[in-house]
Amino acid sequence: MDRLKYVLIPSGVFPVLAGGFLIVALSLGYYTWPVIVGAVALGAVLTLPVAHLVSRRIKREDPNFNHRRNSADGVLPDPTAREV
């Protein structure tokens, strides 16, 4: 299970995406509340896939992380396992 993406979501990916879409909308002259809500909603929808991609790239460039190893069976990670 990729726990790093859950750290990236509130700390960096969502504010950057939603803020970026909001800045683009406001700079184009759209100042109504539906456009602002739409920009934030678009940022929220794209946050999880982008956080996953950023997390995988960070882990691929880490020389001490083996991203090709088989994951353990089951949905939940082992709580006693070392955090990678």
C-alpha cells in the first residue's frame, strides 16, 4: 500500500492543483462562484491520481526502495512493517 500519497494529498498536491486552477480561472476574468467551485472541484478530482504519480516517482528515484518487489497479500498493510 502506498502511504506516501496520503501524506502528499493535503500537504502539497491538492493546494497546488486547486490553487493553480483557481488562479487560471481568475486570471481569465471569471469571478463567479460556480467557476471558483468548479476549479476547486477539478483540483479535488485530479488530486488522487497526481498524488499517486508523484509518490511513485519519489520512490523510483530512491536507491533504497525496491518498487518491483511483490506486495504482501491482502488489502491492509502489515502494521508492524517498516514504513518505506
